[in-house]
Amino acid sequence: MTTQYLTNSYLGPAYSLQPNHSSSIPSGVHCAPSRNGGLLWTLVPTPEDPTKFNICTTDPQSRQPKCLDIYNDNSSDRTRVRLADPGHYAGQMWTLISQREPGYFKLSNDWTGEGWYLDTYSDSYEAFMSQGDATGQYWAIQGVGSGSGAHTVPVQTYDDNHHHCYDQAGKIAGGAAAGYLGKKLWKKLT
């Protein structure tokens, strides 16, 4: 397992995806200044489909593993992003869609459906799902340096224009924290 920061093109590398404990959405998520590096995320391939990932982290307050999910309050609104306990839920099955801009991906999930992508509001920087093509939808997965150094690993991605999957090498780094988080998540997911 490897750990990464998630940043988008709109806000740049100085802001990364993190929990927003003051959000109106329980366990909401937003982009915030990446002080001390920001929150580390692990992409865990789903057992059913290796082209889909649970995007998970350890919540700094609860110190429990959490995964990027869509808030489901039984309404028709499927745009609100949150952190949730790991599980085999459609809102936690994310697809990375390569973009023309090198190193950037759009992130979609099975719950929200095709054509909806992870984005951030321009004023609050809160994460939400949107349609169309906006700079907030372009996400960089930035590797984390460790004692073992960064290394290149294949990341399975989906090409929206050609409707096929392929391996794209990404610069990502491993480390003890990634292994620990990965083992905890895998136990919860299996």
C-alpha cells in the first residue's frame, strides 16, 4: 500500500483534501492548506474490480480508518462528499479517469454515476460531486517521500474518451504508515 496527498488543479498543491469537522455534512471533506504536508490517503483496489479503488485515510480526530464516500440521507442529492467507515459501498468505489493534463485524474464513483466528478466549491473549498469540466475536478495524486524513497508503481486508470482501462505509471512512495493503514483497511474491507 502507498500513501498520497490529493490536490486539485483549481487550488494547487498548497491545498489538499482533508476532513472538515465544521461542515454541515457529518464527516464532510474539503481542501485546506497543506500544513505539515496534509492528510495522507491510500488507494485500495476493490477485490471485485481492480480498476476501482476505495480512497481511504485515518481520521486525525477519531484515529480510525475512513474512506471517501457520498453522504446518503435517502434524498435524491448524491453530491455531498464525506468520510465513512470502510465498506463495500457504491459511494466508496472510485474510478480514476486520466486527463489530457499529465498527472491529473477525474475521480468518479459508482453511487453518483457516470459524468459526476469530485470537485471543490470555489468559496468554501468543500468537496462535492459536479458535472461538466472544471479545474476543481482535476486531481493530482502526489507521492509522499519516505525513508525508502519514492518509487514508480502502476495505477490502473480508465480512459473516458476511449472507454478502456490501462496501466499508467505514477510516482508514489511507500512506507511503514502506508503498510499499517493498508492492513487495517483490508481487514475492515474483507
